[in-house]
Amino acid sequence: MASVLDLFCGVGGLSHGFRLEGFEIAAGVDIDEHFRHGYEANNDAPFLRRDVAAMTAKDIDALFGPADSTVLIGCAPCQPFSTYNQKNANPQWQLVDSFGHLISEALPDVVSMENVPRLLTFSSGLVFRRFIEVLERAGYYVFWKVVFAPDYGVPQSRSRLVLLASRLGPIELDPPTHDPVSYRTVRDAIANLPALDAGKVDPYDPLHRTSSLSEKNRRRMVSAKPGGTWHDWDADLVSDCHKEPTGRGYVSVYGRMSWDEPAPTITTQFHGFGNGRFGHPEQNRAISLREGALLQSFPATYKFVGPGDPIHFSTVGRMIGNAVPVLLARAIARSIRRHLEKARS
């Protein structure tokens, strides 16, 4: 049985993909206590509140326990909430180095890292090249690719850097399961949810809740067209900042999604109409927290907060927006499962 340990686990999108593909999850590790309930409630695994930068190979080995194969997965955050980032230069990328050092010391059989494509060019690519060199010196075969999430069924135009590495032999990501003709769309993901007004909550699903709108933003919402921009509005609705030369390129803010296309990239602030093209295709509101989770391909039953706990847009929005889309995680997990099956045969 392969054992999976998830570092920088967040609310568990990556772990959940592996769990749905039949892997046993040993634990998830993250510095942020807010993730505990969502991680443990959905992944049948413990959440450990720890700073990954302070962990050792001995810690990793203990968490894996006895297993036929060990799989270390993670998404080192680009802006981590970590004691490590408070005492090092270039803090937003230092955890990538920390992840690499842990791998080279603990030597799990297989590794997967998911990150933003900008890692390829940060500091002229030095951080990413250094990470690969650490793995290769430790005896890993390394594969990496910038992946377009709709190619794997995610109803969202999100690009991510996916790296796979194995000490058992060459490894690669499975080919795409979808093409532009079959991409899943906003309609596929959220059309069946109950209609809501701005600032309201579905009585049967507390996560299906929407942020309120000011009167001016309500008028903007009424004027917004699916796929359109604020150029479609009456002049009195356009923000002063967008009239300036530096603001004219920000055409996606205050925009509506289109039903029959993948959603734009879901950020941590997707619940706010003015934060991007996050307006519902028909209803006069931003998308709800549950709709954002569905566009990240979380199952409709995924739990993010405990029963009766308060639901804060900023906290849950960060959980959802920073997560690895579950369907992309499943593609990564399937690739690793097939690799392990081949290595054992």
C-alpha cells in the first residue's frame, strides 16, 4: 500500500484527489490552523499544524510509517504564512528550497509538486533549476509541465506547473482527458444551484452564500454582460481609476462569467464582484463560496468549516482559491498510481 504525505496541504484539494484515486493519506501538514476541519473532515487523515521549514527527514519517515511505497506531495505556497518567511530573503520562494532539502534527505519513492508557472521565471529560473538539481542529485527522474486545468476536466481557465519525480524510473503526467470541444464549463459546474440574491445564504447549504453589493455595484452588476467589460457601461458607472491610462487594461474587473466557457482563474477573492470576472452569468451578484469550490472541482459535499462555526468570506475564500483543483489532483494521482504499478511489475 502506498502512503501519501501532503506538505503545505491547505484545505486538502491535492490530498482529496489522491484519496479519490484509492491512495491512503498518512497526514496533511500546514502552518494554518484554519485548514484543520476541512482537511480532516474530507480526507480521513490527521492534520498536523507544523511549519514545514522546521521539519526533518526523521519527521517525514515517522509520518509515512510502514508502507510499500512512499509518495510525498505538496504545493509550496508563493506567499507562505510561516516563521520561515520572516527570517529569510526572498521569503515567498524559500519554501521551495525547504521542500527540496526535505526530499533529498527523506528520499520518498515518488514526489509531486504543484505550483504557479511563474516559478519557472522567478529570479531567471534559478529557484526552479536549483530544485530540479537537488532532486536529480538525489537520484530522481524528473518530469515537469505547465498544465492547463480544463485539459483535465476542471471548469476553470487555470494554468499550473506540475512536477513529478521518482527514484523508481522515468515518470510522466497522464495525457489530457479533455480538449476545447469537451471542456467543462461554468454551466456544467454551477447551473443547478439555487438562485440567490446578493448578500443572501441558501438555508440548506451555508457555504452557498454571496457577498453583498453597494447600490452602485448593484447598478454595475445589472449593466454587466457575460464575457463583457466595464466598457459596456454608462460613463457614470465606470470607476475613476479605470479612466486613467494605467487602469484601462483591467477589463475583467466587475465582469460576469460566461455560461458556456470555463470560468476565469478562481483567486482567493473570487467572492467579490469587483475583484475580477466573478459575477454570476445571470444573477445580479458575485458567485457564492460554494460555486467557487465547484469551479475548483471540489465535490459538492466538501466541508470547509465545522458545524455551527462562523463562515468568513476572506478565510474560506483563501481555502478555496489557494487549493489545487481536485480533478487536476486526481490526474496527478492516477499518473503516480500507474507508475507505481509499472515499477512493481
